[in-house]
Amino acid sequence: MKKQYIIPIFVPHLGCPNDCIFCNQRKISGQMKNVTENDVRDTIEFYLSNFKEKDAHIEVAFYGGSFTGIDVELQDKLLQAAYDYIKEKKVHSIRISTRPDYIDKATLKRLKKYKVKTIELGVQSTNDFVLDRCKRGHTFEDVVKASKLIKRFRMKLGHQMMIGLPESTELDDLQTAKDLIKLKPDMVRIYPVLVIKGTQLEKEYNENQYDPLTVEQAVERCKELCYMFGKKKIDVIRIGLQNTDTICSPTNQGSEVVAGPYHETFRQLVESSIYYDTIVSKIKKINTRVKEVTVIVNPQNVNNVVGYKKSNIQRLKEMYDVDVVVKQDIKYPAQKIDVKVTKRFRDFIDEDETAKK
């Protein structure tokens, strides 16, 4: 399987008709100036010169804002700059993100011309009341229409959703996932709401009109969503905002995060919790009291099995008095783990008695 590289190009607030109450795209992306076609070329050249594997699948991704809401002339210039590298066979495809109400047949035909193969829609919620409360300016019906059109044009469909929005309950977030699953996206991103400086949400938070989720609440909710999407084989390609110099702990100087479930390794917290549940489930199925288990896993997932700062190892010891030995096996599929009993309490007692003799 070819290595996949993404060249990210941020177009903050370009094409966006309004400011959602939670959004400050320039601060989220860490980029304060608008993008030109020369910026696109410079960015692509920089990344191409730094990619290690030459025989890789490379995609240029326009993130932020609402790409298809940008002035068409500028859209064409930005897309053409990336498309030139496709014609030179240095890049394979283009990805964009946009609003669901900025998709129609004419737009998709134009995007196909530039080899845009993936479109991610900023859905955030499928509850129209929540969307209105957040000043999104579109409805769930717009999401349905856009998603079906994108699939009809045989392009990959991505959905971006948020948890912990104002007036959105846990049930609302789970319902959003159920609604999106019915639309059969190829991938999803899950973003817990953070309170960012310079947003309407910051004002509401300071006036005690909005309570963000805790890290623990956000982890549990994201974990449940991952189970739901995983059962339908929908790839969760991101959980939580990308860490930047400004999107970091609220305690850091210069952070634009005021409050909310920020954690530097948020995705790891979610995936570690999933692995913890898997290990516990396997232990409970064993019809004997367990003292020690060996968990066999692909090397890339060792950190998730162990947990952030060895949290899974510690929890298993505290909750079940079980010691965990982690063994790596590169032959194991990425998400597969095996849990084998290496010591039962009877064995432990026998060893102790033998030692005393």
C-alpha cells in the first residue's frame, strides 16, 4: 500500500458568509492572511521537497473557510495552481472543505475538471435548532442534498461534526452520527467544541451562558461515536482540532483557547479508552480470576494500549488487580489485539507458596 501524504493549504474565512458563534478560522488555522495562487505553489513545492517517500499518493487539501463560496475567479486560480502539479504527475488529487449549502451541480462539474476527488462538508449538527442557535446559516436538508449530489458525482464524501455545541445534548450528538451514517460518508472528523478567543461563544462562556464539555465527557462521547462509525466501516480521520502554537492549553501564554476539552493528545485519549474497554471485555470473558495478561498488538498501537502516561496499565491494576505485559508484533493488523492469560491467581498463589518453602 502506497504511503499517503497531504499538503494542507488553509483558506481561513474565504467564502464564509458569516461567523458561527464558535468559529474564528484565522486563529484555529494559525494563519492570518489570505491565500494566493503563488502561496499554493510555494506550499506544494515546500512539501514535495520534504516528503521522504517518492512513490506516494499525494493530495493537496484546501482547508478552512468555505472553498466553493470563494469568488469563482479566485477559486479557479487556486485550483489551477494545484492542478498544474497533477498534470506534471507530482500530485494525484485535490481535496476541499466547504459548506453544504454551497454545493450544486455546476460547482461539482467545475471541481471535477480540476481533479477534485474529495469534498468534506461542515455539517456540525443535524439538529436544525442547534444549527440555528450556532448561526450556521444552513439546515440539515442542505446536508442531505449536498451529500447525495457529491456521491452522485462519484466523489469521496467527508463529514465534519462537532460535539458539545450550545443546546446540543449527548442524545443530539449521537443522533447526528446516526443521521450522517445514513448518508454513507467515506470519512468523518469529530471536533469537540473549544471556546476560542474573539468568538460569540467566548462572550457567552464569560457570561455563564455556555458550559463546555470536560475532557472526560468529550472522550466518552467521541468514543461512542467511534464505535458507531466503526461498525459501518466509516473512517474517523480526525478527533479534535490540530494542535498549533495558538490552539494549545489555555494555560499556555499566547493560547487562543479560553476553555473546553482541550488535550494535547486528545485522539490518543479516545483510542486508549477504546482499547481499555476491549481488554476489559476480553478479561471478563475468561472463566477464571486473572492475575496477568499479555496483550499482543501492532507496534503502531502500543501507546494506545498502554494509555496516556500508562493510564490503561494503572487502571487495570487498580480496578481488576491485573498486570499487563504488552508485546509487539508487526504482523498484526493495525486495529487487532490479542489478550492472552499468562498468569492466573491460582498460579500466583502456587508460586508464592513454593517460594516460602
